[in-house]
Amino acid sequence: MIVKNDEQLIKACANGNEEAFDLLFKKYARPLTFFINQMLYDQNRSEDIFQDTFIKVLENADKFNDRYKFSTWVYRIAINLCINELRKRRREQSKMVNNSPYNPDFDNYNFIESFSHDDTPFEILQKKDRTNRINEAMKSLPQSKRIAFILKFYHFLSYEEIASIMECSIGTVKSRIHYAVGKIQVLVKE
């Protein structure tokens, strides 16, 4: 199968081409699961939400609007599913009588950072500490700001792509990212 881009693959999916679906699934498995995990801080649910995302992709392949990029569309689906999951969690947590400060979901989240083979044990501990502080700061961000920050600095998307995914203006995206960076810098220094 010779296909040039994701948009052609999703059109092929709409026509029942399983190979095209497999190619999209494999291409987005790692980055999209990582993104979802950054939203939910729960590896198991992240994998479930990723699969739900691609179920929706398959079910709605014929509705894909080729004015947009496939990546924008698939990230928007994932974000909507993450938002629904987070709302569900909040409802469940508000029903709980025992409000323990311990949240096991956050223990499952492992931030990916590569260490140099030349790093000393002290340098590795410093990097892990910095990573933990960044993760804690990211958790405190409002959802819209966290999404913009993650898409920009972990998935390297352009402001235009983020604006399309988040369905807002480029100025709003820049504002959200500026807020997120400032808040994280303050919290990491504390």
C-alpha cells in the first residue's frame, strides 16, 4: 500500500482498508498514549483511553473532514475522552467519604527523561527531583493550560496545530502556554 499521508490513510480506513487503520494505529500508539498519560497520570486508563480513541476513529472515519489534519482530529478525540474521564473521576471522588491525601493514580505516572551514561548518581537524583517538581507543578495547572503546555513542549506541535486541536485562537494558545510556563517556573523554584 503506497500512501503519502495520514489524511489518505483515514480515507482508506473509511473505505474499509484494515492495513491503513493498522498504520495509523501503530504510528500514533506511542505519542498519543504518552499524551493521554500526561493528562490522566494513570498508565492503565491511558491505554484504555488510547484504544477508545481509535475505536472512535474507526467508527467515524467516514466523517473525517479533510480540511483538517488527521493528527489534529485524533488529538481532539483523545482530549475529549480525557476530559470525560477527569470529570468522571471528580464525580467519584466527591462521592467518597474518606478523602485521603494519597492518590494512587499519580504513583503510576513515570515522567520520561533520558539520563546520560556520564551522569553521576548525584546528577541523576537532581534530575529526578527536578522532574518530580515539574510533574507536581503540571498537576496544579488548569486543564486548558496543561493541555497547551504538553502539546507544545512534549509533542512539539505548532501554535496553529494546538489552536486547531483546542478549538481556540493562536493568541489564546500563546497565552495559555505563557501562563503555564510562568506557573511551572514559580512552583519548581519553591
